[in-house]
Amino acid sequence: MTPHPQCIRPLADEFTVLYESPDPARIYAYSPGIFRLPGGRLVATFDLGGPGVRELPGVKWSRGESGYAWQGRVHTSDDGGLTWQHRTDFPFIHARPFAAGKSLYVLGQAGDLTIIRSEDDGETWSPPVRLTEGQHWHQAPCNVHYAHGCVYLVMERRTRFEVKGWYVAEMAPVLMRGSVKDDLTRREAWTFASELTFRDVLPESSLEGFGVPVYAADRVRGVMVAPGRHCSPLGWLETNVVQFADPDHLWHDPDGKTFHLWMRAHTGGTGYACIAKVVEAGAAPGTGPMTTMPQRAPSGRTLLYVPCPGGQMKFHVLYDDATRLYWLLSTQATDSMVRPDRLPPERYNLPNNERRRLQLHLSKNMLDWRFAGLVAVGPEEKASRHYAAMVADGEDLAILSRSGDARARTPHDGNLITFHRVRRFRELAY
């Protein structure tokens, strides 16, 4: 069939392969993060998991809950993503690169928060340093925010151990603040916000009328909605941080001390994100303790869920000063209403867990979203294009995707990290 001339075509279906698994059945590629240095160098991070990782050279971390070894990697590109150089390996996961002052960092977790630093734009790296001891952290490489001479980002800590299985109900998104002038490999250089888990916000009985949760999941064990298809209890995860600079926005803070957390919403459905906010208590912005709390609507009601296309999967938010818009890179769901028992065997988990369509939206306020385009679409179920990270690279968006092809073990356990470029992305604004 010939496509209609006005049919939407992907903006960046073509890609460069940054990493390809040597053994797709036993080594899986996860968690891409990307950062652009002032000179134009692109810095990429990702991690490898699966039973075959133990056989790879380089340092590793053994994750107790799976029994697998895990390995993180840093690559750099000086030609806009056409070619990449492998710089180092690190023994932690869920990492993202960012800069503070003249230093480049990669922060993630090996159970505890762990960080490495480079003083030469990613050529060489320090040994890993733990920022916590005896804790259980999580996250995905979401965005990094700069304000008041500080860097702000979120990692999530598991604070309870009641849920049997996927524990998104028990995780607290913790906003972390560090001065760009400090050595951020030192624990005392960071201020951590107070902790608020999903279950601290409101009881599930308060959600009548939203259709949330989609499936009646037990609060500890979840529910098996079809053979081999499990739905965990309600929760949130994989957090981005934003501020509202528009003085007309209902949630604008003229003192600059309020930060909003935008999180993937695990509901069994699609179209929502979860939100909370963090408020600084210092005399000046960028100082003092930080308190995490629910956001209230003007009515005074707790506002937990907000519209978010692709909010059922990890997404990435980028605020662009040039357009004064928030850009959202997320996963497009097309058939979340399929009966779970009728899903094809190659579909991963629940109906809302489709993973092969990356989409781009824009907004002036993080609630009203305008579709900007499809970014990339995998040609089959295992050809995922998901869990992507992005950075503005001049007039373009540089994007790293957790991807796969027909050789991938599952849509979740992909065998590729792919680089995509959306050219002149600001021209998509309307």
C-alpha cells in the first residue's frame, strides 16, 4: 500500500549503532544517558546486563536480586554521533553523565549511589566512589537541571521491603542538589530532599473515577492478569525534575525555591504521569533543606496524576530556553486495551507495555501537550525504541535509544544502543 502523502513519517528512523550485543540471548543493553560538553563532544553512558556479562572484560557489579553481573560504559563522540570511542567501564548501573564546573561526572547506583569523575572531558576517569552505604537505590537516566549555581537531579530510594516483586510503590524520588563549585564525589557535597513514597501520598480508595488502577492488584503481590502477565501494585518511578519560569503559571515560584518531579506512572494503563514537588527552605535559592510533598490543585485536592503522553514508560523532559518550551521524549502506546490473554507471545508483559515507537511532544506548561512527531519506529515487536535520553546539540536533538532488532531476547532485553538525530527540532514548534 502506498502511504498517504500526508502520513506522519518518523523524524529520525535512521540511526548509528553505538553498541551491539555480541550475544543477544545473554547480554542485554540498557539505560542510555547522553550529555553534550561545551566544545561539542557528546558523552554517552549505558549499562549491560544478563548472564553473559560475567564473561566480558572490565569491572562489574553483581546485582543480588537477579544474580547477574552488570557493567556500565562511557563512550564519547567528536563528530556528532557518527562514530564513538569507548572510554571506560564502571561497576554500577542506571547512570547518567552531567557536568559541574570543569568536571564531568557519571552518577548511578550499585545498590548504593556511586559516582565517577573526569577532569579531561571524558578521556580518563576516577575510581568509583560510594555516596551512601547499605541502601537500595534505583532510577533511569532522566534529565539534569541547573539553577542557582547548583545541579539538581533525582535518584530513587527503596524505603520499605513489603512488596513481593516490582517495588515501585515503595520508592521515594529523592531530589539531590550539589554546588557546581564542589567536588561531587564527596557525600557532604550533596543535599538530599526528604523522602516521600507513592503510598505516602494518598490511599488507592481515593482514586475512584480515574480508572486507576486498571487491574485489581494486591498491595503486596500484585495480580496475574493472564498467564505469564503480572501487574505490580500501583507506583511511580524514573523521575524528571522541572521548574516553571513563566510567572503566569499556577505553580510558578517567584523565589525559585520550588521544583516539580515528573514521574512514570505505573497504573496498568497509559497517558498519565505522577507528580510531586520539592521546596527549599534556605534563605536563598540553592540553600537549606529540601522537603518533598504532594502538589495541590487550586481546589486544595492532592494532584497525583497529570496528563502525559507516554507516561506509562520511562520518558525524558528537556526544557529549551530558546523556545521556552518543555520537550517530551516518550513511548507511544497504540493498543493498551487488548485483552491480556490475547497478546502475542512476543509482547512484553502488560498491554500498555508496547516499546517500539518513540514520540516527541512539546508544551509550555507540562500539562497541555502538542504532538511534534514520531521519532523512530521499530519494524517489529522486538525492535524496541524506548527508554531514550536526549540533549540539545545546536539546532538538533541528539537522542540515545535502548533498542533492539529481531535478534533481541525480548522487547525489554534489547541488543542495541542506537543514536538518532532530530534535525532543526525547534522548527517543529507551533
